Amino acid sequence: MAKKVVASLQKGGGKEHTKVIKMVKSDKTNSYTFKEEIVHNDKVKDWFAKN
């Protein structure tokens, strides 16, 4: 999947987007999960504050 994401971002305005990954701890199982998303460079800080 990562190859498709990277390939599609290189065609157009890919430099304007960033793939963000945040590690979140689960309350029930005490394990960590990862939230991944591709967001615009201007909204990276907002994404981390929201999630």
C-alpha cells in the first residue's frame, strides 16, 4: 500500500502533503495502535492536536 501512496503523491502536488503517524495507547488492552493519515502540510499540527 505504501508504494501506491508514494507513487500517486509524486505525480502532482505531493510535496504539499505529509504522511503523519501517531501512536495511541489502548485503555482496554494496554497495547499501542497507530493512526496513519495523509494531510496537507499546513494542517499537520492541527491533526496531532485533534487526534
